Amino acid sequence: MGLPRFVRPKGVDGEKSSNLYVANCGPAVGSSLDTIASVFSAFGEVKGVYAADDSGARVIVSYTESTSAQAALKAMDGRPCPDLGGRSLHIRFSVLQLTFEAHLNDTLPVALVSSELDIPGLYLMHDFVTENEEQELLAAVDGRPWNCLSKRRVQHYGYEFCYDTRNIDTRRHLGELPSFVSLILEKISLFPNCDNPASLILDQLTVNEYPTGVGLSPHIDTHSAFEGLIFSLSLAGPCIMEFRRYSDGEWKLATSSEMKVDNLKKCSNFLRRAIYLPPRSMLLLSGEARYAWHHYILHHKIDKVNDSVIRRAVRRVSFTFRKVRRGPCQCEYPQYCDSQR
């Protein structure tokens, strides 16, 4: 998905690499990728030349054979190259990095409708709001102050969500939900599994703004914090949301330390699904989907939806509606429930 990712190798492994990290070389300093490929092909077949980062002044040259990379480094490192503007190149070995997350995403089919997922309680409604309504909602939140987290901005209404405890302080009521979401609350009753009027009295809203490439850490919304229906409206930009359900013996490992990649590698017994969320779509998590499946959004700038590559927008804004729970959770999934553990 997207461009290959490369890192510096450790120890003597670099001598076996067929990839070179080349600094002071790239479009930003006057050399096209085609020109760079032509110059380095003097030492062997070049599979490709890639931008090493966003600077435009550092590239990765990938050879078919490691002996070609060794010869190029020996001949060109620290020396001016007449064919590249006379600049001295700084060259190191590099290796292709295939992260665990990227590997999973590359092999996972992406559903376009919720019925393809086979996750009980998960529903997706396309075009839940119109384009005009979308713009009105974005203008409404942009006219209000944002709170800045490390990678995204948020707004809370009704009750503030505490990220340290992943819970709600019910003693701190921020007021009623804003009037600009009244239309959304009226339409929510159209969803399946929403025939209980009491369950639709939603009193907490979190608005998240995700810049390009920023995702969401894997989690199950805390059982004791919210009731059984969670609605999430996607605006401005698309994304892929993924879901995992772990075996009873692995859920503790999966949820520890914010689901770091090291923990994920140790987990092998789980179900995995993915769905494409287009702008203006509303997602409902209820029942098993809400209580037993982790959901998350990978930190990518480009998503692959089956055979199509889709670049994420400059921003994605989500409106997540929930109902604050007033007592302990008594769901059917005690292994995932903080009230019953």
C-alpha cells in the first residue's frame, strides 16, 4: 500500500541489502528519479528509485542484486557525481520494511457494504447526510474551539471523554448536544436495531478531526462508559475502518499497551474484517460489533480498496454519538467487559 518503506539495517545485514539510501540526491536538488536510475544502473539492474521521505532530497535506489548495491556504494559514496550536478552523495545501505500492519492491510479484502462483513450488530448507511448538510456541519464545528491532542483535534459535547481513563466523568455535564446536530439525531431512528426509543436518547458527542495519515488506535469503547449503540458519521474524507475479534485467551495481550505492533505479532487467533467508510456515511456499532470487536483506522495516507488506490483527504472529521451509561454494564461479553471482569 503506497510507496515501499525502508529503514537502516542493523549489523552486517546491511552488506546483504540490495537497497541504498542516497542523500543529497532527488528532485528537490535538480535530479529526476529517471536520471538517478540511469546513473545507478551503471552498477547493475535497478528495480526502482523511490523518495526516501518528503524532503525530495533523499532517495532509495533498489537493485535486483545486492552485489550491485555494494559496488555503487563503494564507487559513489562521498564523491561528487558529474551526472548529478556534481553533488557529493552520501550513501548507506537500506532494507525494505514491511510492518505487521501493512502486511495485514495488503491481504485483507475491503467490504463496501456492511452485509459483507458478517459482524453482528454492525450497519453502514451511505449518504446519511447530503453534501450541503455536510458543509453546514463542518462549518458549525470549525466555528467552535478545538482541543488539540498529539495528532488530532477534538471537541466534546454533553460530557467530556477522558483519554487517560477511556471513560466519562458523569459529574461533569457540559450541557445539551448542540442544535446543529438535531437533524442527525432525527435520522438515526432509520437504522436497523433502533426500535427502542430510550436507546436513541444520545447525550454525548465527540468530534474528531484526523489530518492526512492519522488514524485511530485499536480499541473497544469502554463498556462501563457507554450504552450499547455507538454511531459514527464520517465527513470530508474517506478511510478504511478495520475490526478484530480475538479469542478469549488473547484479548488481554491484544489490548495491552495500546495494541502495539509487538503485541499484535504475538496474536494469531483472531477474526479480521475491513470496511470502506466514504464521506457522509454513518456507521452503527451495536451488540457484538460494539462489545466484542476492536475497531481502528491504520495510520496511512493512501488506502487500497480492493483494486482501487484511494488517497485520503486533507482532513477527515467524525461525529461519534453515544449514550453515557449510568450503571454497570451487564452485556453478554464478560471477557471484554470492565464491569464484569
